[in-house]
Amino acid sequence: MNSDTKTPANAAFDTMIFEWTVSGMDCGSCATKVRGAVERLSGVSDIEVLPMRERMRLTLDPSRTSPEKVEATVRKLGYGVSTADDTHGTGASSGHGKGDHSEASEEDHGRIGHAHDDPADRGKSWYQTGKGRLVIVTGALLALAWCIELLTSQDIGLWAFILACLIGVAPVARRAFAALRAGLPFTIEMLMTIAAVGALFIGAAEEAALVVFLFAVGEVLEGVAADRARASIRALSDLVPKSALLVENGTTREVDAATLQIGQVILARPGARIAADGEVTEGTSGVDQSPVTGESVPITRKPGDPVFAGSINAEAALHIRVTKASENNTISRIVALVEEAESARAPTERFIDRFSRWYMPTIVGLSLLVVLVPPLFAGGDWGTWVYRGLALLLIGCPCALVISVPASIASGLSSGARRGLLMKGGAVIEATAKIANVAFDKTGTLTAGRPVVTNVVPLNGTTEADILAVASGVEAGSSHPLAEAITTYAQEAGIAPLASSGARAIVGKGVEATVGDALAWVASPGFASDAGVLDDAGTDVAARMEDEGKTVVVVYREGRALGLIAMRDEARADAVEALRQLKVLGVDGVMLTGDNTRTAAAIAGHLGIDFKADLMPEDKVAAIRSIAREGVMMIGDGINDAPALAQASVGVAMGSGTDVALETADAAILRNRVTDVAAMIRLARATMGNIRQNVTIALGLKAVFLVTTVFGITGLWIAILADTGATVLVTLNALRLLRFNPEREG
């Protein structure tokens, strides 16, 4: 349970945010049941129940309802509940921490007797779990009853089936009445209990016992299917090794990877997984990043290059300086994004949730009409129509319908995460599937983002060395690609930067700093012209280089231009192929850039894409708005892209981008491959197609068996098979997305 956040609810009360692990939630109906019971408690608000994460988070006023009461409410429904720090190690400032449950609560927990409630079941074979034991017990009772009937008489066999049914339905009935006391009358457990007991009263004891057994089997299958979906997310966390080799004073020792601190140096041996995000300080080796980004080809990493936690060092030993704490490394961020994405529900999912709320009461009402109308108004047989009404009740559970969307979303998110495609929830997936236009930033997105200096043109009697000394002084410490190109070129030429201070970015135009004892600028030709320091001759030279697709900056001091520096950033190798794939998908592309029109035209002409140039950050936002009516995705990687990323229908940050861009964006591409844009759209469309299939399966089976039940073609045991079978089918269908390869066309 995490209660680190504390905010005042009003003048009278303080509220805190609590978080629990709730085990045994296998579908959306489980989450709805937990949410419905807990939100009725006084002082509870902002409740969020995530079945795929097995998490419940809420805001609670402890003075009105204690955390212990929340836990007791969940346990009474038949689910296991433990504080979130049991698995994540977060503290509980409320004083109600790990292992703080009362003895009475534990006894009550055990009395429920429901298979959901044992977190220790994880990782066990199905027959070792509580659900599995319930299947074995009910199956054995059913088989025993059949043997008794076969060896004795039908009358004695009847009592054996009654006993088998009552023993098997008892834990289900306990959960049903716990939910009823919590204000939730329409649960599958209540419908199951009514159907089983009702069948006993009309003499269908054998079928009632069979239905109880099939219900238990269905729960096992649901649990197995749901756990397979969760396993793909848990597998991401397991990529990071639990220990690391810390290098200190020339010696190494093994430490817990979670304790690594920024600045420490670790050793990654050949064939070992890298334990932290960091920067190589010593050694050169091929690093297999496929576990993190899905990139299949090992990438050579040398001193100064970044590496990801969970990557595999393939060739030689590397010394790596830790740059991110364990909770902030790339894998942790991926897991957090995938898990938190579950709360960003798709519009389709919200509609299905609203639909299911009146679907079950409607079925219950219809069942009552089936029981009453034919006998009262058409002389029908009471036993026949009560039986059909009970069978119809079992079709009333919306489990398959409710889980149809989140199961597909969870599988789609996990499939994407394994391939370096991160989407922050179902709403993003649904919006991505509808994308008709993609807007690309140029630098670092369509281009490699690593421009190199091609020309240094002195002006007004200066030398190349003078220009580079001033320019590298202005740009010292900047991580902007153009700044790095200038400083690298100066360093390779053996020119030391002049001492500088007070560097300040002029957004979209350049940088100024005090170099030596006077101000100096590195800025765009337009800005320099406006400042009156670039004459017509200098402007013409800059224009000619820009016509060649180069980015030109002017280095100048107050009233005097020192020279021009031209740089070129080549298009990414896969950019042309990416745009072709988008065309095949029916998606148009446009390039948005702050570069001048000539440079933009040279790159756009090579790529065959429309463009808009000379854009300030606010101009990019306006450009996005102008095409947003058709659904637009924005791809960017810089701080100046953040407003446009937020404005777009879907904002996507390239993996090498800034933290600001990654946090602002709705999705991220970790492999820095432009073709992954098309892959992300294909994955989103496949996920939405899977959702449509699931909804069709869920509603189709319900409709078929509703009709066959009313006409007496199918009975109780077929009805329960239809319910649990549909849930298992939609879950297994959703799991197919885990094998979907979005990089494959067609």
C-alpha cells in the first residue's frame, strides 16, 4: 500500500492515496465488482482498479474508513489483497504496512474459501492453485455421485448429486452474498447460485452439480488465459539482472542492481545482461539491444555511447557509468508506461463498460419473464420454463464482453513494448488506428540528428580559427545537434573554445553568450540580417549553401559578422521506405521544421514529402491544428516539439528524444527507426480489429444461446459453457496479438 501522496480533501479531512495488490482478478467483471463494492465505502474517491496489473489505487479519508476496512471488503468478495509494497517495496506512511493484517482478518480471509485469494498461486501449475483445487474437488464429487447412482439406486444418486452441488456451490454463494451486502446484486456468482439452487428445486440435481463443476473449470481457464497476458508484462521486468558488478578502487564486487546510484561504474562481462542504463567509459563491444528495443542487429558501443539496462553485452567487457537509478531506467519506464496505460481506457472500452451495466439486469428481467409468462398466460409447464429461465440467467454474465476490449489492449501494448513501440493506453491505440496524416519533425526524426560541419566561411577579415573559437565557446555545454557538430569540428581541428558564460537560447533562432569580454551569437541568417550584421554578400553565400540542403548559422559579435558555418544532416536510411509504407496504409506525410525553406526543400525533395519550413514551436502547433480534423500523428524528439506532440491526435517521441518529449508524447519509438511509425499504425489497427472480433464473439455467442435456451434446445450446462467458453475464447483471441509482427506488411 502506498500512501506517500497526501492532499487536503477539504477543511475537515485529509485524504491519502493508497495502493494495493488484488490477486485473482481475471476479467473486467472482477474489476467492476471490486470497484463497485469499495467505492460505496465512506471517504473513498478516485478509485482505479486495474485487473491486468492486479492493482487497486484510490484516494481515502482514513478518518471515515480505515485501510483495513477496505481490505476486508475486497476479501469478502473472494479476492486476495496485500499492500502494494509487498511487490514493489514502497513504504506506507499510514502505518498500515506489510504484514500488518489482523489475525481476525486472516481467519476471515481463509473462510471465504475462494480460489482467487492466494497470491502465492502465481507461477504454479493449475492443479496446485486454489482454483485448480476447487475443480478437482467438484469434479471428484460429481464423479462420486455418478458412481453412487450407478451402484445403488436413482433415489440415492439424487441425494449424492444434491450434496455434490451444495458443497461445490457453497464458496460461490458466500461470494455472491458478500457482493450483495456490498450493494452488487448482479454478479456471476449470484446468478450461478440462483441457477444451481433453482435446478435443485425442480429436480435437476445432476445437471446442477455438472454446472457447478463447469463453472469451476471455466474459472481455471480464465485465470490461465489472464495470467498468460500478464506474463508478457512481467517478462519485461525480468530482463534487468538482479545483481551487478560494481567497480570501486580497481576491484569489483557483486551488489544488488536496485541499489546502484548515478555516477557509479559497473562491469558488464561478455554474454551478460547490462544491469543499468549508463554510458560506456571503457571498452568497445557489440551490444544486443533486442530485449529492450526489439532491434535485431547488435550495435557497436564505445566510450561515450549510451547503453540500456537489460541489453546483452555480446563481445567484450565494458565499464559503464550509471546514468539512471533502477526505478528510472529504460525497462522500468517501459513497464510503467505499459502498466499505467491500462488506466487510459479506449472510448470503445468505456462504451462496453456502460453497456454491460444494464445488460445483466436486462437479462435477469428477461429470465423472470421467461419463467412467469408462459405458465401464467399460455398454460406452459412451470418446471420447463423455470429450467429455461435459470439457463437464461447463466447467459446474463457479461464477463466475455467486458474483457473483450482490455484483453486486446493489454496484448497489443505488450506486443508493441517487446518491439520498442510504446503506446500509453487504449485511447492512444484507438486514436492511432484512425490516423490519416503523419507530421514529422526533421532533425533527429527524418534525419539522423547528427549533422556535420561542411563549410566554414570567414567574413570581414576573420580566420576559420577565430570563427570556430567563438562559435564553440557560445555552444559549449549545449546538447543541441548543431551545437555538438560545431564543438566536435572545432575539437578535431585542434581549436580550443574561448571561455564563455551566460549562454541563453533564443528559441528557434540561435544562442547568445558572453565570450571573452563581449557578447557573441550563433544564429540563423535571418536573425543575423535583422540584427544588421549580415550584408547582401554574406546573405547570398548563405542562400547558396542552403540551396544545397545545408543548415547555415552566422557567428557574430555586436555589429560585426565573423563568418558562416554550414552543416548538413542526412536523411535516415529508412526514411524513404517509411514514407512508402505509410502511403500503402493510406496515410499522408508532411515535414514540419524550423529550418529555412531551401534546406527543408532539399530534404523533402529527396524523401518525396510535403513540407512546411521556418516554423517556430507555436507555428508547428498551428500547423498541427490545421490538419487535426482528419486525425494527425506528430513525430518529434526535441523540447521544441513538445507543444506540437501535445496538440496532435497522437504525439510520438523518437526514443533518442528528450525526457520532455517522451513525457509529453502519447507514444514512443525506442529504436529510432522511421519505419516503426508504420509498424505502430499497423499494430493499432490490428488491435482494433481484434477488439471487433472479440465483441462479435462475445455478443454472438450470447445471442445464439439466448435463442436456443428460450426454445429449449440448450440447457444449464451448455449455458455455463457458453459464458465461460466465450470468456476464454476472447482472451485467447486477444493473446494472438502477442505473436503479431507489426513490421510485416499485409
